[in-house]
Amino acid sequence: MAATKKTEKAAEAEVKAVAAPAEEKKTAAKKPAAKKAAAPKKAAATVYVQYLGAEITTEALVEKAVADSGIASAKKIDVYVKPEENKVYYVIDGKEGSFFLV
């Protein structure tokens, strides 16, 4: 009879050992997934430079600087607008240049 009790206890222990991980998985599945905060959408912006009755966008100035430099695929572009001189200066991948704003 003692052997029967030991085998029953061993069988119960095995059932508990098998059931415990399954119960843990159930509780883990019940936890709600953490919601990620949605990043706010940035508004589209266009910057215009107006001078002496003319108007040009900053994107157009960059395109014009790239075309003037002759560099097809630039890595770094810096554009400086000086309306008081009616000039646009640029440095594209170390190459300097300028053109008239209007």
C-alpha cells in the first residue's frame, strides 16, 4: 500500500509539473499587449523666399545649387541665402559656389 501512495504522489507531482507551465502561458497570454504611442504626424511645410517681387522655395534653391555645382549625388549640401546681396551661396561636398537669387 505504501508503494501505491508513492506512485500516486509521483503521478500528481508530474501532472502539476506539466500543468504549471501551461497555466503560466495562459496568464502570460491574458496580459494585454503594451500599446505603442503613435508618433505625431509632421505637417508638410514649404518655405518661400520673397525678394524684389520674386518668390522661390527653399527646395528650388537646393535643386538650383546642385545643378550649378555639377555634383550628381551630393552627400552634404549647405545653402546660404543673402537677399541683401541678391546672392545664394552653397557648399556641396566641399565645393563652393554661388548664383543670383533673382
